[in-house]
Amino acid sequence: MPELPEGDEGLGCTHRVSARTGCKRSFPTSVRTANSRRLTSVWRTIPRLQKWMSFWEETGRRHDLKPDSGFLLGEKAPGVADVVTAVLWSTVTDRFSKIQAILEDTAPRTAALTRRVADPPPLVKLAAEARKDYGDTYCGGQIEASLRKVLDA
């Protein structure tokens, strides 16, 4: 399990372990402002996103993925898992620069894999077409609205 961001104890946070999942979470304890509900959402969302990113990073690590070589499941050439990973992370990081920074910090091998696999001309063309067709929209609906709210995007 990834560690929580450094220094959050100094921000008035407390850590609890979920009885259902066993995951450690960080919750603000001393925020008493009009934005306290939103801040709680941020503190719950970012560690969850980092944990989700860590699944890719750990899978790649177990299959000898390096920043400049290798593939998610240890194949000699990119497979479906690599293409899906590249499309997912390149799209979300293209739409949300803050998520790009979190991915680079939390899952650097996954970020590098994404750049390498998303680079061939057919995938570059697909990304350009998606950008033309959908603009800044990532996925729409409540999921996108929630991401934009949490990330101030």
C-alpha cells in the first residue's frame, strides 16, 4: 500500500484504517471553514487516486518494467494491457495537469510507459481525434464534475 503524503500530520490530519478495506486514509481534523467539506473530499480523493495508480506501478515492477524499457505484463512488445494503460493515463493526464504531476510522482514507471506506448503515430492520431471531437472533456457526467471540483480544474 502506498504511503500517505508526507507532512500531512502537520496539516491537522488524522489517519484511520477502514474496517471494510483495511486501507489507511487521511482525514482533516482541524479544518473549520466553509470549505471544510470540499477539503475533506480532497484529502480522501488524492490518496485513493495514488493507491489506484500504485496498482499499475506494482504490476509493472513485478514484471520488470523500467522507465525506459519493458511492458506492463513483461511482454517483449506492447500488448492490450499496455495500450489500454497508455490511452487511460495519457487521456486523463492530458485533461488534468495536476493528475499528471501525481502520476509522475506516484507511478513514474507507469508514466514513462504511457509516454512510450502512446507515441506511435496511430495512437497520436487517435488522441488528436479525441481532442478534436471532445475538447477538454474527459469522461463527462458526475465523475468528471467531481474530478474538476477536487482538482480545481
